[in-house]
Amino acid sequence: MVHTLRETQLTGIGLPRRGKVRDIYDLGDKLLIVATDRISAFDVVLPAGIPDKGKVLTRLSLYWFEQMSDIIKNHLLEHDVGRYPEPLRQYSEFLEGRSMLVKKAKVVPVECVVRGYLSGSGWKDYKETGKICGIFLKPGLVESEKLETPIFTPTTKAEEGHDMNISLDELEFSVGYELASRLKNLSIAIYEKACAIAEKKGIIIADTKFEFGIFDEDIILIDEVLTPDSSRFWSMEGYKPGMPQDSYDKQIVRDYLNTLDWDKTYPGPQLPEAVIDKTRARYIEILEILTERGL
């Protein structure tokens, strides 16, 4: 049976701040981020985890950090546990492959979503209003259709509860015009480069979300990047507009949950083993396709 890491307890390191997926330890001048196998859907952390998910998220993020280094700096300091400070090395069994030492950036409190295709909540909003986050789209689009150009649709970043869509005007009011403009331009530039890389490997990135921080008065990329938790990945070979797409991401979990009589509030329902196994397999598969390396 594959081991699932739900949470960490590193004695002598302090108590972590637990996000939906990550445990974050404050080491004074830097942070230790551990990607657990917890999974959230509809902003609710579910009782079951997905084995090895944290390792997939970490390895994909490392890959994309390197790919995007010509566009933007990131928060990574070290990911080799053998080079971690001595007190951390005793926990190498838990940290290896799923942790990073990172810079302590000032987090910009917004999730920067870029959509290149009409899917998920964007498709739902479009059907109801003809627009997404205040952006009007041309009429007659179908589910999963490629947009003429990628659109930037930020959301609030909620520690608890649901993230909320906001308009670009609202983002500008929140963080200022200059920072909002840079966040938009950087997000679209990263997305477009990632799409070009992924398409060469037969993968569509339908949408994704980024998080940014301020470090040494500069914007840097933080948290995870272009993972199955933060993105929708589709096969170019099987792509058919006008319907939902088979995916390499946690849409598998969302699709199952949508069959249940659940009000999308805590506590979430237990996932069947078949859903857990399929999700794990798809996460590992997209890692192998994009990075050409496995776990």
C-alpha cells in the first residue's frame, strides 16, 4: 500500500501553519514548505489524501520554476534535503521530494488566474452572464472552446472558505494600478510560455492560477506552479470542444463530488478508493509527460 502523508509534525522546528495542501514552517530567515498529500475541492480539504500527490506538485513546480526563470524570479532557495540545515535532515524520510526551503516573501493576497479555454466556473459564469469576472466574451461559445486570447480573471485568496472572483478594477483598487498591471502581464506571459512547452508534448493547459510575492522590492513567483492542483491539463489528441474534457488533474475529484448530495461545505465526503487511485495515476502521468521524468 502506498503511504499517504496527511500532515507533518517536526519536533523542535515549531508548529506549522497548515494551508489547504501545504504545511509551512517559519525558520526565521526562510520558510520550509512541505507539500502534503491532502487534497481540496471547492475550497474544502477532503478527509482522504492522494498518495504521492505532494511529490508530484513539488517536482512539477521545480520544473516550471526553471522553465520560467527568464520571465520571473521565484522563491526557491533549496530542495535537496541533504543541503538543508542540520535540524531538518533527521526528517528526510518525510521531506525528501516534497519540500522546499524558500524566501520569506510578502504574499500578494490574490490568486492570478489565466484562462485560455472555457471550462469550470468560467463556463458556468459565461452561460449565466456572457462574461467572466466582468470580461465580456463573444456569444455562442461552447464548453471547452479555446478563447481568442487568454484572459486574466483574478480571485481573492481565502485562508478559509471560498475564493471569490474579482474584476481587474477591483484588483487595482486592492493592490494599486501598477502592481495589478504587472501581475496581469506576468501571469499571461508565464501561461503562454507554458502552453507552448506543453503543446509540444501533446498537452493543453486550459487554465491555471499563480501566486506572487514581493521580495527585495521585486515580484517573484511563489507557492506551486502549473500543477494538477492549480491547472487543468487536457490531451490534445482527445480534445473535443462542446463537452467536458478528460483531464490530468483534480477535475476527476470534482466530477465525483458533483454526483453527490453535498453542499460543498466542511466536512467533505470520503473519496472511494477507485477515485483516489485514478487521481494518483493521472497526477503521475502528467508529471511524466511534462517533465519526461517519473517519481
